[in-house]
Amino acid sequence: MPELPRDSVGVVTPQTAHFDDPLDLACGRTLQAYDLVYETYGTLNAERSNAVLICHALSGHHHAAGYHDADERKPGWWDAHIGPGKSIDTDRFFVVSLNNLGGCHGSTGPISRNPESGRQWGPDFPMMTVGDWVHSQARLADRLGIERFAAVIGGSLGGMQVLQWALAYPERIANAGVIAATPKLSAQNIAFNEVARQAIRSDPDFHDGWYAEHGKVPRRGLKLARMVGHITYLSEDAMGHKFGRDLRSDDFNFGYDVEFQVESYLRYQGDTFSNSFDANTYLLMTKALDYFDPAAVHGGDLARALAPAECPFLVVSFTTDWRFPPSRSRELVDALMRAGKAVSYANIDSTHGHDAFLMPEPRYQAVFAAFMSRIARDLGLEDRP
Amino acid sequence: MKRADLTLIHDWIPEGAHILDLACGDGTLLAALARDKNVSGYGLEIDPDGITACIARGVNVIEQNLDEGLANFDDDACDLVVMTQALQALRRPDRMLDEMLRVAGEAIITFPNFAYWRHRVHLGIRGYMPVSKSLPHAWYDTPNIHLSTFNDFEQLCRDKGLIIVDREVGIGDHEGHWTSRLWPNLFGEIAIFRVSRG
């Protein structure tokens, strides 16, 4: 059995919380009952004051750190930042990471059985919003006996959930970490999402979302969606450095098979994704991204929308992120300052584009660790539980 | 707080003020003001280590290049703007002064006085660009691209119709010595000004 790194949370086992109290959704429908699958790392202290909630991004899930078994090849998606001695130090904090409703990794979603019809939910699963997710996350917190999170932290779509937490449950969040996010999608962001959705929906195997009942998977559509998405996650520089114009063989083949390394990479990413992710979940998650805009009900005035927030914010962006570029984080930061809220902002130099939020980068880690250690100090968590 | 200019500024800032600290460094001033005088506000900084230090001590810090202006702040966004030892490193100090007194009615500014007698000795007698405690860099790698004197700054304030509320000198250990009070442009190493809109 291979040995796990010493700064890993080690082998973790997902848990499932079942909820019977109906959840009213923004779309007007109600989920009568649902499951949330989650993982925890570290120990909840006696005062229950050291809990940190991690919110996942578009294709994320509950497995944020550690390994499901000692043979697992790759650790959880945010393992670079969660673990003993890491930015989110599990010797101090109790970390909760869940799979959002509508997901395809264990929480109730399109691949779950609809108790009313007896069929799989499929495309009939209700449309979710960031607000709905946060509502369900608060119920999970209730279940775990966490009245107030020391911090709620997330990147990308996860950062939007953090923002929503600060607005919907200001008394339950002591600090907010909003990383590589935006207060709302731009027309270009929505356009990319729509291309991804059309790729899936126009796949002949999609069957209006009932592909499972036809024994099919809209693989080509999902693959295309992921390929488009992946381009927006990387920077031009990162792609250039990684692949340049490198060819797989010595010369052109004058055909449409894979020739350039970047083609090979994108196809591989697309294939892997299409074998592991549910198409209806992908569609639903992109819509949740599109819908998020807390300023909309305040006539577009973000500062006014932020009025309910009480906690200090850390906002982080990355220089080469062109999906949610630094200017979008600045928009949030400026509105927070205008609203008189406590906020710090760092724009991290990175070549990795949007994906930088997932990676270890010395300055990113320094900023993140400084934020978390200040929280630990404020909450008197210096002595490890 | 050891730096003479920071101690003085600390005394000048009223209880409970909402301030902006431009080029706030590691957040020493804002942290002390929050602790002692219930002052709130934001620091602006571009140095990564300074930003990390601010975040670690719980000072609100925004990564922002001052040469790009303060357009993201409304008119009268705060009570007071502070800028210590940074004016001389900006591309257009005159425009920054306008911006500072747009976002607040009052500004506190400190900068190294180029007419300090030691600097004069360096340049006027020895014929070298001055290097001192307040101007520690060599001519080729200095960030200080717009050096000025007490007289220059007062002239600029007059031209802009600004009111000089206070003027002090900081000369490190000898702060407040009678010679520097009488002849600040000659004996003051650090110029400290409090100005307000005319």
C-alpha cells in the first residue's frame, strides 16, 4: 500500500445526510426530500466555532481533500490548500465539503430516483440556483450542529455561494473567502455556457435529457462542452507553454485526426469528463451560474445588494484569468468598499488562468494562510483542538 | 510605531475617522489607529509582502496601483486620506493630490525633503546625488522619481488653492529640534503636511 503524504488529511469517507423537510426552490418548485453527501476533515471543537465550509465550482463535488482509499491516484480537488499545516489547516479547523443538490456525485440530483414518478429525475430535476444551494448548505450546518461558520470559502461558482452566504445568512458566517469569482456572469460568460449547453442538447443521444432511459449517454455533447469550458479555464500563455504548436508526430498528416498536442489534450479532457459527469447536472450547473446576480433586485446596485453582509471578506483574483478576470473581482471589491464592508483584495500573479485557484502558488498560499491564521487568532483557535 | 511621521499622523487623526491609507505598507498605521482610535478604512498597496502582512493582522488592504488613480472611490468617500513616503514615487504627484482631496476633505502627506542640508551637501558640495536615511537608493534604482522640497510642495498647494492646515518636520531622532522648526526646508529631513480643500 503506497504511503500518503504527511500533509494530507489521509483517507476520508464520504457521509450522507438525509433531509425530510421540504426545500422550497427559487424556480417555484419544492424538493420534498433529499440527500446531501459530504466529507469532513479535522475536528469540530467543543465551542463548535472552528468550522469552515467549502463551496465547490461547476464540475466540483464533496471530495475536496485527502484520498478515498490509499490506492487513489489523485487527492481531492482542493488538496493543495486543505490539510495539516496547509492554508486551511485541519489541525485548527473543522472543514465541511459537500456535493451540491443537482450534482452527480451522491447528493440528490438528476441521476437520483424521483420518489413521485419512480423514474430517474433526469431533465425533470428542478432548476437550482445559488440561493437554493446555500439554503440547503445551511440545513446541513444545522444537522452538524454548526451555528456559525468561522469561514465560508469557495472558488469560481463556489465564490458566488460564499457571497450568497454573506447576504442570506450574515449571522452564520464569520468570514468570507471569495476566490476567482464574479458578482455576475458577463454576456461572454453566458455565451460560452450556452455553447456548452447546445453541444449537449444537440447530441442525438441526449433524448431531451432522458438518455438514461434509452440506455445512452450524450458523450459527444458532454465532451464538446468540456472542451469549450476547458479553453476558458486556461490562459493563452499556459496553453502556449504547455503545448505550443507541438505535433504528435514529426509532420502534418493533412487529415482531421489529432495532430497538435493541444488537440490531444482537449480530447482527452473531454473524454474523461464525458465518462464521469452527468449531462443534466452540467446543464443545470451552468444555468445556476447564469442566473446568479444579487444586484439585479437592487436595480443593478451591487453596493446596495451587499448591505446585509456583516463579515470581513477576502477577495482573490488571478492575473491571467480571463473567465472571471481581475476586473470582475474589483467590481465586487469596489462595491464592498462603497458599502463600507471590511474587505481585503489580492490579485495574484499566475500563468494558469482561471484554474489558478485550484493550484499551489507561493503568493496565493501566503495570502490564503495569512487570512486563515488571522481568523484562527480572532476565534482563539491558536491552541489546536 | 517608531517612524516619526507615523507617530505624528497618529495624533492628528480624529477618533472614529474613516480613512484611506495610500501605500499602507504592512498596515502598521491602520492597525494602530483601529486599536487606539477606533479608526476604520482601507489601505491601498501593491507590494505583495505588505499586502500579506496587512491580511495577517486584519487590516483591510486592497491591491491597487496608485498611478492608476482613485477612480473607484466616490467624492468624499472618506474623512481623510493619508499618504506616507509615496508621493515622490508616483508618476503624477500633482494629479494624485487632486484625487486625494476629491475623495476626502483633508489629506496628510509625508515625503523626503530634497532640500535637507545633508542632501544639499551631497549634491551642492560633493557633486553626487544624495543618499541618506530618507533617500536610501542609488540614482539608477530609486523609485523616487519626483523629489521635492518643503518650498516646492507649498508652492503646489498655493497653485491649487489648497489650505495648509499643519506643517511639521520629521528628522528621525531630532524631531522638533528648534533649528528644523525655524528652517524646515534646510533642517527637516521629512516633510509632513496636513492640507485641506480651499
